[in-house]
Amino acid sequence: MDIFVDILLPKRNDKLFELEEQYHMWGDEKFPCAPREFKWKNSLSFVMEDIHPPYERIIPDYISIDNYYIYSLNDDVIYEWEANINMKSKCNNMFKKFILDYLPKMESWGLAISFDEDIIDGIDDFLLINNENELVLNIENSIRWDNARGFIGYKMDYDIGCTISGRT
């Protein structure tokens, strides 16, 4: 089963420095990769494409997608996690660690998971997520072989003045 994951992180955020951009070296000069590549903890790999899936079709209007960078997981760790979940093995997965260690530092974030190369077509649900542990549970349910369902999970800081279903 193919699994595609995008992480949406706020553009105006000083915590992005933990994602280290990768460069090609040519002599003493360094050049950015195309598409841009990033690593977390010198291990977990992401790419930032110039053209993004049309998430506006699924994400509610009160979330401005233009305020986010979209990083696509460019690593096999999601398949390791999938195998561990489905074989009921212990899971010390680097992507899970990223979610539990890095995302709590963000005031808001989004995660899209799909099983279709045209990622937007493989998404069934938009979920407001309360915390990173809830996101992990949703991912684990999503990557079960008997339940493969794509979703967008989104956590936002409610102190930013948005009203969502009566919450402020």
C-alpha cells in the first residue's frame, strides 16, 4: 500500500530552524536542492514542492493555507510504522517521534495522509485535533490494513481569535 504524508507548518515560526535544509555542494559552493529538501535530527527527510495539492477543497475557509509551508514526507519510516502497527510490534518510529517531540512546539499544524498518489483524492475526512497524541492515534488507525482511510488532521491555537463551532 502506498502512503503519502504532507505536514503543514506555519510560515511565521522560529521553530522551523529544527528542519535543516539540505544543499548540493559543488567545490566550495552550496546550492539548494530542487525540490528543496529538509532533514529533522539529521534523519527524517522531507521535501518542499513548489506546487501543492489543492487542500483548499477540504480545509475549511477559516484556515488560510497560504500561511503554511507544506513538507512532504520523503522517507520510508511511515512504512515501518505501518508494518509495526499491522504486525502488532513495538513501535519506536522516527516519524512518530517527530510528531510527539517537534509538533508540540508549533502553535498550529496540519497533517494530510493519503493512499492515492494524487493525495487530495485519497482524503476522506477533515479532523480538528486537540493534541499530538490524538494525531498519533488517528494515524495508527488510518494505516491499519483493514481501515486504510486518508484524512487531514489540523491543530490550531484557539487564542488566535478564530471561532470554530462556537469555540473561541
